[in-house]
Amino acid sequence: KSYTFEYDDPSSLTISYHNGVYDWDARERSGGRPIYYEKYVKEIENYNWTGVIGYCDGEKRWTWSRCDKTDPGTCHPCANYSIMSPQTTEFVIDSVPSSGWLTNDGVR
């Protein structure tokens, strides 16, 4: 299953850079929910970052994170997230409202 991520905020080009298709990795789950990884990772020299969408059980929110492909520990939905959904118990990302997401500093 795939999910299309679109973040349109000119003040955060780092996040917008990772817009695109995210694929569910059936081997990984967080809070019983799927984790999605950016499908088309940009191949830029010395740029090891990829986007991750998953559920952070401790926060009760879906999150978007940018993680280091060379350090899998940074890819957990509760680690280093930049955007978070409103609190929810939804199991499917498609069921989470597209509005009300916040950056980690509380800005919409």
C-alpha cells in the first residue's frame, strides 16, 4: 500500500523536499500500525536522509520524520519527528484528517 505525502509550506523547504509517494513496509509496525518510507529517495551525494510516516504510540499521533538512512535508529516514528497529526487512534493514515497537523514547534 502506498500513501502520497504533500506538505506545502514555503517556510519549510526541507520537509517539502520529501513530498511524494511513501510505501508501507509490511515488516515494520509502530503501535500496531504500518510504517511508510519514502519511495523515491533522492540520490544526492552526502545526503542520507529519507522521509518516514508512522504512528507514535506515546504521543497518540501520526508523525512525519526525516531519518538518516545509515542509522536505522533515527527512523522510528517517535524519534526526531517534524510534523504530527492531531491526536488519534486511527489505524490507517488515509483516515486521519489532512488538516490540523502541526510542526514540532506547534506551528500549523
